[in-house]
Amino acid sequence: MDIVSRVRRHGLRNRICDAATAAAMIDDGMHVGTSGFTPCGYPKAVPLALAERVRQGQNIRLTLGTGASVGLELDETWAELDMIARRYPYQTGKHINRRINRGDTLFMDIHLSQVAQQLRYGYLGPMDICIVEAVCILENGGIVPSTAVGNAPVYVQQARKVVVEINTTQPLALMGMHDIYLPENPPSRLPLPLTECNQRIGASYIPCDPEKIVAIVPCDLPDRVRDLAPMDDSARAIAGHLIRFFEKEFGTTLPPLQSGVGALANAVMAGIEESPFRALNIWSEVLQDAVLDLIDAGRINAASGTSLSPSPRGLIRFHSDIGTYREKIVLRPQEISNHPEIARRLGLVSMNTAIEVDIYGNANSTHVLGNTMVNGIGGSGDFSRSAALVVMMTPSLAKNGTVSCVVPHVSHVDHTEHEIHILVTEQGLADLRGLDPREKAPRIIENCAHPDFRPLLWDYLQRARQKVGGHIPMLLDEAYAWHVRFLQSGSMRP
């Protein structure tokens, strides 16, 4: 199908142009927002055309806002060419990560539910232009997004100009899968009228003043989704511990589930397929292959998120049976999918992953050794501060067994002991609800730490109790000794 038929507002058809023409509208120093959340639903043709201008010798450095991480054509290509002066709110990729940690790119690590609000409040500065991937433009100028919503609605609302990429590889059958709702700013903000995962409260398209649309660009590049790592023994064990706990805690009926992104999170969701749970409801940010599996198995009532992020096989499967999946899936703006009000109202079970946890129940999900940014906090904090049951997962070991992921004190705190209820490693599960920190520590050491590191952790805890005591016994001179040992020798082992 050609692009003209996908631009249903006839008065906009004269704005159809090639990617190079649209890219010429973006100048050095601009603040650019794009659609995309994980490597799905992000613009491709215009970012590549802009990168070509830089390759031809033009100096262009931009502030880039997205939904979360995006595909290679945007984050990695721009970062490789040093085009990103400032980036928010979340990223993945070796080039962008290297730029951030070297200081070439300034990175604002923002809770994903708060980006839209901070932009509307003016905290992030005015937005010059946004680039949105869409499946079509409606008669009223409304933009129908593709496989991700992310922050696209607020970027369209706040940007002075809008460029729409019509991606002809994205099926028109995506129409109707979205629910776009934009809250008002306080004090005019109303409660979100959502009490069920499958409820719809907004439009099926992104509202847009047609006069803001300055270019409409054809694109035939598909989402460059990534394979998920196969489930290993560690992930299988973590999933098993959690499912046994859920069976004991909830019987056969689970509350709505939220699960983070990645192989471990997908493995836990996949494990649920082998459990007795039926009639599942998912309220999350990203929907991966395991959600498609559960829909196919007839286990899901509704699955709400802001993005689809399947594997390449999963994407083919989604496209081939999109009619079935659209009956169950709703895609929303991330300020709604990650909204604390909804997480608390629905009583979510929130499951996310950490780089490391400590014996008092704090978690680090962003910085290796406290200083090297990995990806960002993403949406885990949105849910951990509001969900009914907060689960944090991590393997007990890293770096081929040389590093313990259970430490005396995490090197960077993203999720505090005030909000985490359950810690799980392949070794076991620690239920921390209702416990004093001095009670949490023995439970975490015995249930979650690897046996090779338990004696070291016990030794630290006993000496901390004897030397300083207090509500959280902490030896300041040794608090980060484990991390220093790794820096000096490449291993935490003594």
C-alpha cells in the first residue's frame, strides 16, 4: 500500500516528502523528541538522513528525548557520530552508553512516568520538533502510532513542529489497539478513570493540530527487534521460587502483574505458563514474547502496556495473528502505563531486576560499581513505589562467579529498603515484609546470597552489630570494600 492512501487528510498530502527534506528541518542545538520505546515504534528514515548530513561534514548536536531505549538507526547511529549532546530518559546500546560514561553526552535519568509531566512543566525546556512513527494519519489529523506509544503524545502536544514517518511495514491492523489519554496539569488534573486493565479512556490516535505537521515521510524499514537470551538455569530457578511463592500467597488467582524488560523478566512470565494461574491481567510497560505465549495459551484476560518488544520470531507471530492479539492488548502513553495512581489502585505485583542488592534490602539497578551508568532506572521506580507487592530479582553471582550480587551495601541506591518486599535469586526467596533491617539481613544472606559468599557476609554483619550496632549496622570504613576489592583485583573473592 502506498503512503498517499495512508494520509487520509487530503490537505496534508502535499507535505509528503523524502527523509532528506525532512531532516533538513532539524538544526544544530535543537531539542528533538521521538516516538519509540525499546526497539519498536521509533522513527528510522529521518534519523538516518540526519546522520548522513553529519557524515557529509555538518555539525549537528541535539538534545534527544524518547520513550525509553530505541533502535540502532537512532540512538546508536547518532551516538557513534557524537550527535547527542543531551539524552533522556533511558537508553541501551554500546555507543550511547560509552558517550554517557565518558561525559560526551549528558544523561538525565528520569522515572519514565514523569517525563511527560516534566516536559509540560517546562523542566526540560521547549521542544523544537518531534518525529513520530505512524501507521497512518486520520481525516482529523490524528496520528495512529505503530508498535509503541511511549512519550509520542506529549511530544506531539509540546513540540513546535511535527514530522510523521508513515511506516508501510507496520500493519494498518494496529489501528484500534491504542488508548491515548493526556492528563491536564495540576490543579486541573482529574483522577484517572481506570479500574480494569482492559479499560479505555482516551482516543485511538494521537491528537495533533494538522498545521503543526511540517513533513510526512515514507519509511519501509521494519522494527529492528532483538532476540531474547534463552532461559538459563539461574532464570529458571528464580522463576520457580517466585511461582511457588505466588501459589502459596495467592492460590490460583493472581493480582495484575507488572514485569520489567529483558531475558530474566521474560523467563519469569514464561514460567507462569507452566503454573496453575488462569485469567491473568497484565499492567506493564513492555509486552514481550511470554505475553504472546500466555495469550495463545488462553491464560490472559487483558494485557496493557506502552510498547511491544518481541523477539524477531515474536514480531512475525504478532503480525501473522494480529487480530487475536488486538483483542487482548492495549497500548497507552507511558505516563499512563507507568502511572503510580493506577499501580496502587490495581494492586499490582511488580517484578523488576537489579544489578545488585544489599543485606538490608536496598537495590541498585543502574550503576556498576556506583559510577558507570548501564541503562537508566526506566520504569521500575514508578511501580516499586506504588505496587501492592514489590519483587526485585537478580542472580546471586556475576562476572563468572567472581562477583557477589548480594553485598553489604549497594554502591548506588535506586530502590530503597523502604519499598522492596521480596528479594529473589536462584538461591532462594527472602520475604522482607514487616521486618526490621536487622531481621532482613540474616534472611537475605541465608536465602539469597551464594554459598561461597555467605561466610563473608555473615562476618561483616556480626562485626557491624558488635562495633556500631544501631538500626542499620554499617561499618563506614568497610561499606564499599567489596567493590574496591573488585576494582583492585577483578574479583570480590578474598
